[in-house]
Amino acid sequence: MTPSLIAAFLWAVTANVLGMLPSRDNHWFRAYVLIAVGIPILGWVTWQNGPWIGLLVLAAGMSVLRWPVRYLWAWLRRGGRARQDEK
């Protein structure tokens, strides 16, 4: 197993442990930190193992961070505009 896949595995284990701990902000701060750490790991995995393994790791990360992905998808569907109640 390559070092990048080991790092991705450790990221996934850390994300799951952090998800089990209680949080006052519904885990959003932890999600931002995991995204900031996960993007370089994803690039490293893709560079070392190829695009197909990179896509698998991306899918695994998206399954862990499903709420930020849902909000990003909704924002993109609105055309990048803010929600009406955020004005």
C-alpha cells in the first residue's frame, strides 16, 4: 500500500472518529478542517495511484462529508446565488 493511501485511510478513520464526538456547531468546523486536509491528500493519491483510485477516494470522502456536498450541490443548482433567507 502506498503512503498516500495510508494517509487517506488515516483521514477516513479520523473523520469517522470526529463525527462520533459531540459538537456545538454540528461539526461544521471539523468538516472545514477535514476538507482542507483532504484535498491535498486526494491530489497525492491521484498522483501516486492514478485517476481511478483518486475517484474512489473522492467518493469515499464525499460519503463521509455528505452534508457539505449536499449544500455545495444546492448552491450550484441555484447558480451560485445566496438563499433568500440569507440576505
